Amino acid sequence: MTDLIEIKGVTHAYKTPNGPLPVLDNLTLSVPEGEFAAVVGPSGCGKSTLTRLVAGLMKPDTGEVWLHGERVKSPRKTVGMAFQNPVMLEWRTILQNVILPLEIVAPSMSQPDRKARAMELLQLVGLDGFQDKRPSELSGGMRQRASLCRAIVHKPDVLIMDEPFGALDAFTREDLWQTMHALRAKEPFTAVLITHDLRESVYLGDQVIVLSGRPATTQFVLDVDYPGGAGLRQLEGLYTPECAAMLATLREQIQIAQGRQPGPAVH
């Protein structure tokens, strides 16, 4: 498979009153087209910075970010983003919120076509019948479903998700994991997910990238071999010995990144 995202030797530091705060150090990683990459690591290690670099919202101090064979130098219309807080516009209905990216990146698209595209996604995630509601009239899980629809309504090359399920209860979170698989089956896309939930990383990811402590570099990459073979993943697979072994490996790597466990990282 061709790598859609390439991070090449990226180093970055934030300016502070006390001098530069190094966040990334010679970070190198790649995500093949069509794959789902989950990124985990200690709190504050630079995971969110990585997403902003891929989206073109900021530039690295050194190194390069490439997307679809082009160097990223500015914000990209071909990137969709979903965050922990869905940030819906209260003065717009759910349908109007989902349509918003199309108004920006596809101004020549007719309003009926925009509505049809948005309704297709809302139906896919179980929100048909709620399209005329305001965000405040929906539960947190329903707002996050709408946010995911908004993030992919313009068919981006890459979907970046920064802990989109972190504020939800466990049952709603698992329900949305399954929704993500349904969306990928119907609307294939390349994704980068930032998460602190190792179960989430294994259930959703084709690969799990473990970042080291700050300044972060690529410490370990796990290729996920989810039990059950091809097709939509089942939640029951998380309770198999195969998943238990993967989760134990990731937990050990996080402890190494946190400095809580001695020994070199496994590459």
C-alpha cells in the first residue's frame, strides 16, 4: 500500500517565557492509504501537536510532513477533524451543522445535493429523524455521531480524531467504536486517532503507534491482528487471549515511555 501520510524527521518546540519547550524530536512515521492509525503515549507527549502538523495548522521547526505525495505547508481541505468536544453551532440544526464543511470546500455543490449527502451519513449513524433538532436537544453521544458525519461529509483523504470519545461513558463509547467501523465500511478513509484508551486503539486501529515521553519520537509500532479475520470487528474480540497479549504489550510500552519501567523500548 502507498503511504498517504508521511512524517519525516519532525522536530518541534513551543516558545515559552522560559525558553523553548521541546515537544517532538526527530519523529518519523507513516500511515498507508486506507489504514486506521491509533496514536497513544504519555499525557503531554505531543500527540495533539502531531495532528495539527498533519492538518497543516502549524509547521514543524525541522523535518517534513507529506500528504498524498505533497508536502504540507498550509491547512488542507482534504483533512477532516473531530475533537473530544463536538463544538456544534447551536443556531444551526444538526443537518445544517453537518452540511457546513460542504459550504466551505464545495461552494458550487447544490443545496439539494448537500442535503442528500448529509442525510446519507446521518442515516448511516442512526440520526435520521434528528436532523432538524438543535445540538442542545441531543445527548453527548448523538452530538458526537453528528460531529463524525460533519468531519467526513466532504469525503476527506484523512480523518483526524483527537480523543473524540474520551468524554463519553463506556457504553456510549463502545457503541461509537462500532459506528466508526460501519462508517469505514461504507465510506473508506485514512484515519489518525489520538487516544488514551488502549482498548480503543486495538479495536479501531490497523496499527497502534506508541510515542515516547516528551520530546516524543516513535517508540513502538504494533500491527494489530484483531481476532475474527476480515469484516466488521466484534467487541467480544477484546476479551480474547490475542487481544489481551496486544494490550499487555502496549501497556508495557506506555510504562517505558512514562519512565515507570526500566529497559529500552522495543522497536
